[in-house]
Amino acid sequence: MNRNEQLFRRAQQIIPGGVNSPVRAFGSVGGVPRFIKKAEGAFVWDENGRRYIDYVGSWGPAVVGHAHPEVVEAVREAALGGLSFGAPTEAEIVMAEVIAEILPSVERLRLVSSGTEATMSAIRLARGYTGRDKIVKFEGCYHGHSDSLLVKAGSGLLTFGNPSSAGVPSDFTQHTLVLPYNDTAALEACFAEYGAQIACVIWEPVAGNMNLVKPSAEFVRLLRGITEQNGAVLIYDEVMTGFRAALGGVQSLHGIRPDLTTMGKVIGGGMPLAAFGGKREIMECISPLGGVYQAGTLSGNPVAVAAGLKTLEIIRRAGFYENLSARTEQLVKGFKEAAGQAGVVFNADCVGGMFGLYFAAEIPQSYADMAASDTEAFKRFFHGMLDEGVAFGPSAFEACFMSAAHTPELIDETVAHARTVFNRMAV
Ligand SMILES: *Cc1c(COP(=O)(O)O)cnc(C)c1O
């Protein structure tokens, strides 16, 4: 047994499934997860001492590259001053001010420790603000693992949420309405029937948890219009896309001012930090100003805030997103050409520093499209690339992430590996 195998066996003796977050277990692709020993720039090294070009990027946070020296230095400095106080700090104000500068829709903001907390709190806030119970989400969108959001959908156009996790009483999800992504007719029908009872719509403005799926311009417009007309809060869950799809998130690309925005991943620069914010009138319904309770022992943690602030400073430098987007486009173009030459049915799409790889002829528009893609082909591609020394997320239903540390040469190298793998898949 090699060290990854040994560690996986040992982990399974004490940690359920051997992992602290399910997708890490390689369940949908098979094989043994790589236990990571260290990471730097565009690379991760596993416990066997093998190096991989990394397109997981900690599932999004590592946009400036792993262990960026400036971020590490900021963390070191903050840690020397104490790890946690449970009292307010100046750095939290700076963090909030910087985020509000980047995202004009954020008039007030609160820091939390995970994306799950951010979305859970935003939903509670929307319900408290509107005095309504029902929430709308879309099939294939992931908003963390709080009870009322752990609903995918059943079949049919409009489904009352059935929990997609054991341990969630159906009473808890009876107010969660699940609609297909990009389906304007279903959205209109839903509001026609329940409009006055809907507290909020939460969505991923570019979905990144069912692989990468973009909304149509028509869907974006309808969503803003219909929520406004019905007095429902529109929540852009930009935990993944914020500071990733573009500096100002997808809302800046859509030219939309959401009522609330949830953030995470990049804003912590690899440390546990997330946030939710938006309209002052809504945000001031939170305790201690209002009746909606929300709290956290480690909220606004000084070390996490230091990592986040430095990361935001780096990504605001001139040319950062132009470069990041150019690298992503280089990779997507290279992969499509290589697959085309090999005769493998494949497509790819991207926005800013995130991209999707699909073993399908068309770019998916919904979870149903994505589910119809060739997941067996993905498995072969995934393991082929891993053998070549390139790491992607171990599921066909995940987006992939570029970093500023991925040089054009490294992307050429990645494309060359993909060519080898596609050619092998074709025979
Ligand atoms: C990752 C993610 C979450 C959950 O964030 P955690 O920090 O894992 O709790 C919520 N929403 C979206 C869109 C995400 O990508």
C-alpha cells in the first residue's frame, strides 16, 4: 500500500468515510483520495510525494494561488497578535468597507465563518424581514447544508421540497419550493400561485455546484423583476462566484442589484470566513438592531480576516481578472481543440476564474441536462488526468478553478496532458 492508501484506511477507522466533507472521498469517481501534504502556487503535493497541477483550488478560495507569500505573511502577523477575541476589531470594519466598495449592492454586511452560515442567516433574515415563510431555490444549486436548503427536487415542474438528506424532517422543507434552473415558465407559474407567500429566491447566479451552468439573460431579468413585483427578497448566493467570476461577482456582470448577497470561499483566502450583506433596511432587521437572531463565537476571526483582506488587496490589483480570465479561456479552448481532434464528445465553458468541463455535445442549461451527460467518460478523464499529474474535483458535478499562479506554460502543459487522455479515451 502507498501512503495515500494507508492514510485512507486509517482515516476510515475514525472519521466517517475517512473524510470531513463527502465529495473528498472520491465516491463518484472511485479510487483512493489523495491526501495533501502541502500546496504552493498552482500545485498540490500528495502524501506519496507526487505533484499535481491543481484545478480544485480548495473549491474556489485559492484564486491567488496556494500559500501566496503575502497572504501567509498577513496570517503570521495577525496570529502573533492573538487568535480570537470574541470582541470587535478594526480589521472587521476595514473588511466590511472593502467588500462594500467592491459590491455596491452591499450597504450593510455581517461576517460569519462559513458559506452555510451565510446562506442560512440570509434566509432567516429574508423570512424575518418579509414575515413570509416560503423560499424558492433551483434544482442543482447548492447553498450549504442547512436544513431548509438541503432540497434538490423531485420530478415535475414545481416540487414541494422533499429533503434530499436523511435527518431533515419534511416539515422543515415544506416551505422550500424547488424549480428547474433557467426555466422562466416555471418561475412565472410559481409566483402566480405563491407570490404573496414567498420570502425570497436564493440562487447561484452562475451555478457551480452542478458543474458550471450559466443562466440566460431572460432568466436573470425575470428573476429580478418578479421578485421586486412580489416583494420577495432576491438573494445572490455568490459564495463561489464572488471575487471569482469577476471582481464584483456575477451581479456586476448581470448589472443587477440583489437585495442580499452571500459570500465565502475567496473572501477568506483559504481561512474560514464568509459574509452576507445587502440593503440596509433588510440588514438592520438583524440582532442586536432587529428581531432576527444571528451570532458566532468565531465570526470575524482576526486571522481569517487578515487572510481575506490581503487576498482582496491582491485581486484588486490592475490586470488581475484580465489575466485570470485569459488563462481560463486558454485552457477551455485548448481542451475543446484536443477533444475535437481525438473525436471525444466534449464541451467546456467558463466565466472569469471558473470553468466547466462537460462530456456532452451541448453546454448544459439545467441540472437535468447535466445529469444526462456522460459521467462514465468523466471518470475516465478524471483518473487519466490524475495519473498525468493534473487534479480536478472528483465529481462530474463540480466546477473547476483557475488561479493567478497558473502560468500560460502550465496551462499548455495541462492541455498536452488532456490531449494524451482524450486520445486514450477515443480508442
Ligand atoms: C461552497 C458553497 C456554499 C457553502 O459554503 P461552505 O463554506 O462550504 O459552508 C454555499 N453556496 C455556494 C454557492 C457554495 O458554492
